[in-house]
Amino acid sequence: MDLVRNHLICFASFVLAVSGATYGTKFLKKRNYLLAAEWLIISLSATNLAVYLLIEWPPLYHVAHFFDAFTRAFGVPVIGVLGFMTVTHGYKPSVRQDVALFALAFGGAAVLETVGSIAPALPYFYVVTWTCFSIYVAYFVKRLLGVGEKFHAMTTTVALVTSQVIACVYDFYKIPGDEHNVLFNFFFMALLTWAYFIVATYYAYCALERAQDPMSGYARQGSVLT
């Protein structure tokens, strides 16, 4: 049973890795380097996790733990917000600013991983950062509704709610029997939730982008795909 569970988590890691790589590449084509790099980093992190589960090489666990700290503390809550602000606020940082931002984020994650005295506060810190991100996503949903993109507002709301639940449960609540549950174990659901979040927010981003582009023939028509 545990072997099946691990294989399913590996599958969920693969789904997250593919979604991160696919939509990271799509954002790269849009020259949104913040979201492109962040989604590609998540893809790399998910790939690392899948390999660790398969071969259980200890150094890979430490890499996975570092990527987890980076993503939850700075990657999505800070870099993600700034990336989405390209379409909500016209924010367009230079490549130098992008590089500096990632360097600071990686440095911050390194501090979180190495300074043992702050470890007890980290779960609360992660919930606060993700909650701040969720507040911004709620604003993003409002913007979608403002341009008539009800479908994407709905899919983004689902992404918002499910990811916030995962963030709140992640370090604080242990699901009874989670070590042996197969389909309904927490980590499996968390990985698929994050994969869904990447997909849903990409198409929502495109919808808002089209709505703001007076030259686009798709503006305000609620197209699902781009």
C-alpha cells in the first residue's frame, strides 16, 4: 500500500513538474520573466521531489526542503505577486531587477533553512505570506469580474480557496491515517492543487491581458484558451 502511495505522489509531482515547465515556458514567451522563472523553479522542485521518492537519496531531501521554503516564503507570495502585477498594474521590471529579486529570495530562503532559532516560527510565517498572496489573488479575481471574465474568475477562485486551505493545513494539522491513505493523502492533493493553480492562473492572466488590449479581437469575449 505504501509503495502505491509513493508512486501516486510521484505521479502528482510529475503533473506539477509538467505544469510548471509548460506554463513557465509560456510566460517566458510573454517575456514575463518573474512568473516564467518561478514556475520553472517549481517544476525543478517537483522533479527533484519525484526523484527523491524513487531513490531516497538524502541530499535530494535537503534540496526539496530548500525549494519548499523558497516557494512558500518568497517565490509565490512575493515574486508571484510581482509577476501578476504585470497585467494588473503594468509592472515591468528590468532583467537586472528580476535577477536581484531572485537573488534576494534565494538568500532569504537560505536564512530560513539555516538559522535554527527561527524554525518554530516558520509555519506561522508561511501561513502569513500565503494569506497575503491570497488577498492579492482575490483582487485579481475582482479584476477578472470587472472585465466580464466570469469563467476565469471562478477557476481562479477555486485555485485561491484550495491553495489557501493547503497552506493553512500544511504545517498545523495532521490528517488521521495520512501516512497510509492512497488517493486521499494530503501531499498528493497538495501537489495537484498547486499544479491546478498554475494552469488556472495562466489562463486567467491571459484573459485579463486580452481584456486590456484594445488591439486584441478576443478582448472581453471570455475565451477559455489562448
